[in-house]
Amino acid sequence: MLILIFAASIGVATFIENDYGPTAAKAVVYNAVWFDILLILLAINMVANVFIYKMYTKEKFTIFLFHISFLIVLLGAGITRFISYEGMMHIREGETVNTILSDKVYIEVELNDNNQTVTHSESTKLSILTSTAYKDKVSIGDKTFRFKSVKYVPNAQEVITNVKEGGVPYIIVVASQGSSGRQTFSMKHQNRSRIGSVIFNFGYNFDSTAVNLRYSGSKLEINPKDTIYTMSMAGDANDTLLPGTWYPFELRKLYTIGSLNIVMTNFYARGGKDFVPNQGEGTYMDAVVIEVSSGDSKKIVGLRGGKGYAGQPQHFSLDGVNFKMTYGSREIVLPFALKLNDFQLEHYPGSKSPSSYASEVTLIDKEKGVERPYRIFMNNVLNYRSYRFFQSSYDMDEMGTVLSVNHDWWGTTFTYIGYALMALGMFASLFIKSSRFTKLGESLRQSIAKIRSGTVALVLLLSFSGLTAFGQHTHAGPGEATAVDKELAADFGRLLVQSHDGRLKPINTLSSEILRKLARKNKMFGMNSDQVLLGMLSDPLAWQQMPVIKVKNKEIQKILGVDEKYASYLDLINMEKGSYKLSDYVSKAYARKPAQRDMFDKDLIKIDERLNISYLVFTGEFLKILPNPTDSHAPWFSPASHMHGLSAEDSSFVSAIIPNFLNSVKEGDLGMAKQLLSGIAAYQKQYGSDILPPESKTNMEITYNRMMIFDNLGKLYGLLGLIMIILVFIDLFRNSKTLRLIIKGMVVLVIIGFVLQTAGLGIRWYISGHAPWSDGYESLIYIAWVTLLAGLIFSRRSNMTIAATTILTSIILMVAHLSWMDPEITNLVPVLKSYWLTIHVSIITASYGFLALGMLLGFFNLLLMILKTSKNAEMLELRINNLTAINERALTIGLYMLTIGTFLGGVWANESWGRYWGWDPKETWALVSVLVYSFILHMRFIPGLKGNYVLNFASLIGYFSILMTYFGVNYYLSGLHSYASGDPVPVPDFVYYTVAVIIVIAIWAYVKERKYLSTKTSVQEAD
């Protein structure tokens, strides 16, 4: 149960972090004393289990390695948590720095009573949820001072407001003088203030050289130094105030003093400075309000600072003692220094997207006589004297660098040793004869022999009806547009175009993406995507009348006045008024929070996006096909580009070549069009040769686009999987060689599909230049590949396994091609340019496939339990035992890969950011999944949680932790791996339906299992 408590704790912490920030999550959970106690109890529990189950014996050596490895990892984490430290170093070009600001935050106090000085420092766990967590006391001489926090404000902005204790009168005015613009000023009681050229004396003894203000307790008055003219903002009569007389000083009245104009906007009779969270743009320091007391003496002090800031010192006196207090990171002096010689930032050609950034530094260690140059960049660390420096970020003016610094040699070493032992134990357990995994394999062989003995043969009559074949609906539009020559369009599709992120890709890729986004189709009106795009570019007036924008919402169709699922560009425009028909609706949809948007709002936003894409096509904005002859790395030119700095010859060619080409296409002059197209291709090769991809890669990308491997395989797998499931269910009750031969034939087709699927991944890898699992779409097609691989691995033991995984693979591929998944190939951000992308992501994502197999087998086992009758209970139990053994083996492999992948992610993080574990929501939920599946595979040791039903049900619901890790974190939580920004998107309706179906099936299966309990020979109970 400790495992589940641990998993629930860190899972809740991710939601705390999302709502209240990482500081709150650390204060309440990760760095809390109760959490440390929980980890200690987990360690004690592991040690106790080593002796209770005699894991130190030779037969259980692999299990012993597991537990010892986790203990070593916990030891490393303890060293990192309590002994090691980290921080940030900021260096400007030319500067030499030997200090860092600590990651921990401190409140530091310095007391001086003119006889001695006492300093004291205390680390804090202040956050929104723990605003009173700081308590301390310091003695100097015979006096003891107590400190306690009473308020904490993140990203704090200082304001003046009425306070409960110790307030004094404050006047807030808005003033302007000449052309200086409006500014806000505050005037404190018993203080003199200068506003513009005028001195104001508020509450002091009368001063004839200043404008005097006084507050008598009931009213605020002003006494002019010179004549003041007033004007009421409410439109009342104007007035003149003469010197030497007290007049009421009123809110919202304009006072003109020479060239100075002032208006009192607020008056606080008991005012004081306070802090509120900044709701606008910009980042501010945090603030904490401290109550300092000694006996009956008390003072309220506001401190500004926080993580990453040295803090602003506050000086004050109390009870005859002078104080200096700061709140912020502590400055740590290093035994050496770094000088930043040059900061380098490289962009992808033609874009602002960073390709890489690096710091050229000189290490200066006078103590050891060392002075040598280093280059620090993403995934390339400077390691010196147990300090590790990582490229973290940089100044916006690109003249300074920010390095994260880590001092944790012992913690990292113990942790890595634990990782290595854990991986060794997991790998060995797959092959050692005495392991649980091997015993399950032997159980499988025995159960298959019993099933094939033919002791039970029953006939199950199945009837199927209502199967409908769905075909694509084609829509003939009212507009007339001539089809572009197919061969010319194909040649056009081979030209290279520069995307928004700087990637050079064939126009065929761009046309496929555009048509898919506009119409959710790959072809329209009998034309492929190249023909459609070239038609839209060459004859925009005709294509603006063609129905290419998908509109599935009936209400929106009614607003637009269309009767079909597709509308033209002009259907969305009110031709009489020249306005956008959906303008008001779209504005309201965007104004709503994502969670409050209904289906109408979502469809509006999609249609608005499609309209904007159409507009960019018609204006030629997307057609960046001409390199800059002066710099190939500069943004390429489109027909809509403004050309600067080109020679007259180049400018003439660039501005005329594309319009002439499109005009010749429109007029049907194929000879001229092909000649101009050849000219554009030659221009690309002449001025962009240093960055153009190989022609073989371009041709391969076009072939990849046309094959649509993963989309087509998703449909094929769905058909094969459905037929196999039907045949396998029939084979459960009818021992037929013919059925088995048909099933084997379909398995061969699945294997052929798997080979094509593997080839598709390889082609995408070749085209993109990186492993095909760097974004949501790529990770899904990779998970589909691993899922099918898992099914093929276990298919020798069960046809049900390969049938189930074929359907699951189909579902995953179909999800990958939904409208909200983007199959576009993109450039990598700098942090992903690492071999760790291939290692970490491939292993952890592959685990999802094996765990998905376990989830599906668990679901089918529950269905088989529901099908039990008095006549078939014994036979079905054999089948259930068979599938349950496969399920547990799949979960075991999945857990091993998930665990190793998670900790390899920690290694990658340590190489990139300087810490192997930072409780980022993604890595935290990966750990939650590890803990969930660890519990599932250990349930057989808990009385009452043994049996096939419990394992299969747990494998089904346990996959929700994977879904949360993969989807939920990306869209509902913020973090390094997150796509979320602002409010989370609403939970799709099908999720609720799925949960309801699972609940019904689980209860039904449980009732049936209880009814036929006497026939049960559980794999889980056969230890």
C-alpha cells in the first residue's frame, strides 16, 4: 500500500504545481517532512522484504538486485536532496564570474546593537499554500527577536492600500507636466515629495516654499504656495485657490499648479505598502511579509526576492537594534571563475527558431594555475572539480548566457549505480529459469497443451447484421475551375519550399498538409493535392468559389447558407458588406476559456483556421520557393515578399518569375509553364545549394507522402483484426483446422503489414534526419509499431493476442490521423539534438505498446469471464489462464522498459539541464505509472488480491496512468514536456462513455467469476 500512497502523493503534487506553481508542490509534497518519512518507510519495507522472502538466495538473486538497486537510488536521491546543491550563473560577454545564485531560497538576518553583529540564515519553504511556513528566532545581547512570515506573494507587484495595523495617510495622484506624459505618484504623511517642478509638504510643519497638505482626521486640505486653478471632473464650476488659505483637497478634481496638472485618484487614511500578484505582463520578484517581534515591540517588514534573485535588503530598527534582512538565493563563491568570450545563437535558415546555442568560455583557476577554453552547449557539459555547467538559456539581446550549475558527484554516482543494477536485474530475470517470467512461460506451454487436447468441444452460433460500408461523399461545387495538368503539377510538387520553422521540403508535402487541413482529404474533384494547390495559386478567383473548406456543423452551415459539408472561400464572405460572416461568432468563441467552449465554438475555430489558411494560399504567403541570392540562410522569397538589398537583375527575376509561371498555368500554356518551372528549379540549385537536401531525400519524401503508409495500414489492420477476432472467438468453441489455417494466413498478412510499417518508420527517419518519435504524431506511430511487435512476439502462444494487438494497432494509427494530430515533419529544438532522444524515448514509448497489449488482453479476459456458462466454464478457464499468463508477461516487459526508460530520461536530463530528477509533471507521471504497474505485478502477494480477475481488471484500469502520462500531462498540466498553456482543454465525451463501459463489464465479469469460482485454477494463485 505504501507504493500506492507514494504514487497518489506525487500525482496530486503535479496538480498542485499546475495550479499553484512548482514552489508550492515542493513545499507541500516533495520537500515536506512527511514525504521524507514516506520514502524512509518504503526503504525499510524493501529491506524487510529482502529477509522475509529470502531474496538473498541464489534462486531469487534477480529480485534481490531489484530491491537493492532501488535502495541505492534512494540513497543517491537522499545525498542530492540534503547534501548537494545547484544554482545559476549569469555571465555577460567579456565578464568574468566566480559566483552562482543557489537554487534554494533563504531569509538572511543581520542584527547590530552597536556592540556586536549577529548574522543568521534560514532556508525557507514559502509558497502560496505555505505562506506562514517561516519561523525563526535570533538573540543578540540580552534580547531575543522572533520572526514569522504572515504573507507570501509570488510574482509580486507593490501597491499601497489600507492596512490593519501601523498605517499612515497616503495620497495617490496622477500628474503630468509639459510633454512628460501621465505618471502616478504617492505622497506619504510627514514626508516631502517632489512632483515635476513642485515640492509638496504633507503633514510637516507649515512650509511657505511648498504646496502644503494636511489631514486633520476627518478631512484632507491643501494650502497653495501660488495660485492654483481647479476644474471638477464631474463638470461643476471651476475655482481658484489663493495662497495662505486652507481648502478641501478633493478626489477626481484637476489641480493646475503652473505647468503641472495633478488629480488625486486615491486617499488611504491608514495606508501602507502591500504586495499583490501581478496579473499583467512581465515577471517580478516574489515578496514575503515578515512580522518581527521582541516582547511588546513589533514591526511588519516586506521583503522582495525569491529564487534566482539576490534579494533587496531592507534596513530598519526595532527595540534599539538595527536590522538588515534579505529574501532570495544565496551567493555561492566557486574556487574558480568563468569568462564568457562569446555567446553564439544559430537559427534554422529563414526562421527565428533556434537550431543551437553555445557559450565560448575560458576557465580560470588561479589556485591550480589553469586557464583553458571550453565550449558549452546543449547536451555538452563543462565538468570541472565536481561542478557541472550546462547551457540553460540566454539573454534576449544574445549578449549574455545563463548556465545551470550542479555540484552533486556522489548523489549522481550512487543513483547511476542503482540504475545499472536495476537494469541488470530486469534483463537477467527474463532468462533465469527460476524467475517468475520463465515460470509463466512454462505455464503457458502446459495450458496450450490442454487446450489442444480437445477435451471440450462446443459450438457457438454467432450472427452478425447491420454491417454497412461507408464510402466517401464527393461534393460538386458551383464554381468552375480547370484541372491543372497532372504532370506539370507533379513537377511543381518537386520544387522545394521553406516552411515557417526553416525546414526545406517538397511542395508536395506542403500541398498535402494544406488540403488535409482544409478539407480533411487527400484528393478533391478528381485532383491530387499538387493540382489543387497549383490551381488555387494560379486561378484564385475560380478556386475561391470551389467548396474546399470542410464545414460539418449544421448550425454553421445554416449561418453560411450552404447545404453541404463543404463551403467555398466566398461562402464565408458577405459580398455586399465585404465582411466575414463568422466574425462575431469567432470572436466570442476565442473569448471563452477552452473548458467552456462547446462543439459549436470548436467547429468555429477550426473553420476560422481553414479560412486563414485559404487566404495565405491565395495571397502566395506559403510559396517561399526563391532563395535570397545574397544569403541562402536568410528567409526565402514568396510572391508576397518585399525584396530589399537585391541587384536590379535579381530583383526583376524574383518579382516576376512566380507570377509569370502562375499566369502561364492559368492560360494553359504548358510549354511556357514548364520552362519557367525549370528556371525556378535552377535558381534554387544556384543560390541554395549549400542548404538544399539531397535529391534522393526529396524524392523519398514525395514517395512517402503518396504511399500514406500509416494511414492505409491503420485501415488494413482494422479489417484484418476484426475478421481475426471473429474467427478466434469461433475457434474458442469449435476445434477447426480450417479456421486456424485462415487465421495463420491473416497473421502472414499482418506480418507483411508490419514489415511495411517498419519501412515507413525508417523512411520518415531518413527524411527528417532524426528518430521518428520526437512529437505526438511520431510517438503514436511508433507506439503502434511496438504494440504490433509485442503481439507478434506473443502470437505463438495465442491467436487471440495477435488479433487483439492488430485491432489495437489500427486504433492507435487512426488516432494518430485525427484532426488534432499533426503529421508534419519538423526541425528539432536544440535540446532534442541528442542521441538520448533515440535511446530514452524509444524505450519508454515502446513500453506503452506492451502495456497496451496487457490492457487489451485484460479487457478480453473480462469478456471471456462474462461468457462463462456451466457447460463451458472449464474450457474458458483454460483460455483465460493462457491469456492471463501472456498478459502478465507483457506487463512485466512493459514495466521493465518503462522503468529503464524513465530513469534513462533522468540521465538525459542530467546531461542537458544538470539534474537527473526535477519532479517535472511528465517524469513524475512516468514514475506514477511505474509504481502503479509495480503494485499490479505484486498484488499476488496480498491476500484478497490474488486471482485472474484482479490482475486482468488491474491491467485494464492501470493503463489510465499511461494515458495520463502520454496525453493528460501534455494537455492538462504545465511543464517541460507540456503543450498546455492557460486553461486545460475539456475532457472528450468518449472518455466518460469508455469509463462507463469498463465499469459495467468489470462488475458483470466479477459476478460471473464469483458464480463459477469452483472451476477456477488461477495463474495468479499458482505460485
